[in-house]
Amino acid sequence: MENYTMEGRTYRYYGQEAPLYPFGYGLSYTTGGGRDLVLTPPVLPVCANLSGGGVLENTGQRDGEEVVQLYLRWEQSSVPVPRWQLVAFRRGGGAAGRETKVSFQVVAEQRAVWAQDWHLEPGTFTLFAGGRGGGQQLRAPSEVLSARFSTRGGARPLRTC
């Protein structure tokens, strides 16, 4: 094997075509969604961790849980990166008609890119939160939330953070 690139070989690098059954695809016995996705701080130093949270709502008549998936998309990078990358997930939800607060953290290492060594680059990122990956073509309605944040400072090797 001479070509070790992952482009076209895994869901992370499909290009413009979305998978037929994306991660998180499926049905539930209840309904609900999320709201109030907040990222803090919205602008952070290149080596800093990002914190955030939101609210899960179970609007159905049955108890149920949701696995909130957090995907990161680089808006620009000096090297090829995945279209989006799963960086965290949280289980939440519960009783019918109730709301649950969820919190999460995206550590700096999850924004690192490989170019002969792991390094962090300043730039703009989009974080998607929902029951399936963000930016996917959907055949059924989905409550995928998104928020942008950016990092400032110079590019640096991850090991120096």
C-alpha cells in the first residue's frame, strides 16, 4: 500500500457526500431537542480549553434520553482535516416534559492538526451539538445546534502548551 490518506475511506473524509446513515441515525420513543448552546469564552488563546453547555428538552409524553454529540469543524486549516470530528458526547434527558442542563469541555488537544507533529493553529471553528453530526443532509427534521468560536495567537506545537 502506497497511499495512506484517509480521504474517501472513512466518514470523516467523505468530501461533499454525506453518509446514508450518519452516526446518531435512528428513531426515539419520545421527542425533544436542544437549545441555548453557549460557548465560553467565544475567543480564546490557542492553547486554552473551551467550555460550553446547553439545555436538553424532552417534549414528548414518554421518558427518554438523548446522547448529545459534539462535532468540531475547522473553518480553515493549513493541512487537510476531517469535514467534522466527534470531540465529545454527553447523555442527558429524562422525564417527559422536563429540561436538563448539560455541560461539556473541548480540550485544546482536540483542535490539534498533524503536520509532521501535532500543533495548534489560530482560527475560526464551528461546534455542532445534537443527536447527530452537524452539516449532514437529513431526511427527517433534526435539532442540531451550532456556534462559532475562534482562537488567537500564533501557531505552536501542542507539546509546548
